[in-house]
Amino acid sequence: MQDDSSALPNLARLRDGRTVLLREIRPQDEDELRDAFHRLSADSRYARFMIPLREPSPAMLAAATRPNPEHDLALVAVSGEGGPDQDIVAGARYVGAAGSDTCEFAVTVADDWHGLGLARRLLEILIAHAAARGVRCMEGYVLAANTPMRRLAGRLGFVDRQCEDDATLRVVSLVLA
């Protein structure tokens, strides 16, 4: 990608030449987020939610499109430049708890947008924004079999360790401050 700025909104050119608009999610994205969920393969849904999920609930969609601005950040990557035929092709978020200096992140990229640097770009923006807000540690739960996400986390400096409670999960963590 060409631009490594963490300013939002941000146009980014991907490895294959396609352009995406990276921006914060909005409440009016609820319908498109549901459509994006349905465009994911069953494997991609499982990698993100860690359960076989066929349909996001209305409560899930509402929560996903209305992050708490005091300690959460949720981003979407929109195909093209956000015009009328736009599709959400990726999403990333971190969630913190009031009084905590740690946040948890998640990234989802549509199957036909894998391998283009999109997950890395979204995660870099999350890291920059979390650090600027004073978050000291970012962590994520990743399926042990999700090698691409674990490799990306490693390239960005995350430490990868076994989850104490579940042998099928890994915890990747990055000290920000």
C-alpha cells in the first residue's frame, strides 16, 4: 500500500491496485455490515467469531456499528472510494474496558480481499490510535490454525503464546507503551 498514515478517513491502494476507503464505522453501516458478513466463507466467519455463526443478531450488528468512543475504535474498509456501489470488504476493531490499559483487537477481511495487505493496514491504524489514547497493551485471540493472522501479528511485533484456557487458541499481544 502507498499511504502509511493513520489519519482517518484514508484512501489506501492495495497490492493488486484496488483502492479502499478506510474509515470509522457508522450506525448507518448496519445493513452493509450484515451483507459483508454473508459474503464471508464459513471458515472466515469461524476464524473471526470462533463459533459456527450463520447470522449476526440485531444486537451484534448494533454493537458493532456503535463502538464506545471513549475506549473503542471500529474501522471498515470500503471498496472503491466509498461511492454508491460500495461494499464493506474488511473490518477491524479494538475494545477496551473503562479503567483498563489493555485492549482486545479483531480483524476480518473478505475472502477475495485476502493477501493484499489490508489486514496489516487496518491493524497498523488500530495500533497507532490505541497508542495515542494511552493504551499500553493490545491483544487478540487467534485460532492456532490461523497461520496468516499469526504471521502478520509476528511481523508487527506481537508476542504469540498459548492461551491458558484453550489449546485451540493463541494469544497475541503487543506492548504499546
